[in-house]
Amino acid sequence: MDGGTHSPANAHLAAGYGRVVVTAPIARGGGPLVSAAEQGRRLTEDGTQVAVVSPSATARRSFGRNPLDPAARAAAAEAGRAQAPAHTARIAEVWRA
């Protein structure tokens, strides 16, 4: 099990650290699952510097309903590379905090 049945990101495991970058390929919560963004927000309550990286709407469309489908790998990789510049400043800010 990859833990996805408990949490989409497991960011709570980083509690107590000063800087955290959360990479959450499946970022949404639902029901009892807390979203990656909310987990990141909770970490900031204790003063942790947090950056949460999750797929954009374009990236989600690229891999469709099944992110494990091998046929979607190339499109998903291209979407991730296209999205990366949007996150670099925040990640750098967290690491340099």
C-alpha cells in the first residue's frame, strides 16, 4: 500500500520540521481524507515553511482518470515540465528560509 487510503500526501509525517516541500501527484482529499493543500496549511500553523506541488488542471487532464496508465506517461511528463516553472520560486523560498 502506498498510503493513499490514509492520506493523499502524508504531509502530517513532516510535523516538527522547519521546511517541507510536499509533492502530491493525487492532491485531492474527500470524505475523511484531508487534501494535500490542507495538510500543508496545517503544517504552517506551527511555523513550518511549506510548498505544496500538485498537478495543475492541465496536468490532470493529461493523465486522465487513471494516473497509473502507462499510455499517459509522456503526456503527463510534458505537463509536469510545463508546470514546474510555476513552483520554482516558492520551493526556493522554502529551502532558503
